[in-house]
Amino acid sequence: MVFFLKRAARRGGDISGPKPGKDVEDMVRCHVCGVNLPRSEALMSRGEVYCCEEHRQKDQ
């Protein structure tokens, strides 16, 4: 990890985080498989979060 930080610093790269103007989106976890995904891509049903329709149906 230190190698990459030093390399970025030498190249003048920005290692501070997201660039201004880019929206940072919350991540949520699928109730069935535990995969993390952006909230905008998740399916919500009865207060639970799912990564796909198959997992939403599986949990009913």
C-alpha cells in the first residue's frame, strides 16, 4: 500500500478521495447473500434490501 501512495505522490496524483462534483453513493448489503451494492441498484421489499429479484423472492 505504501508503494502505491509514494508512486502517486511522485506522479502528482491525487490520493485524497473522490473528486469534487462526483456524487458518493451509500452502499447497502443484500439480506440473502450479503453482497454490497449501491443503493440505487438495490431492490427494497418490506424494509429489506436485495441485490436481485431472485433473492427478493427467495426470502418471502
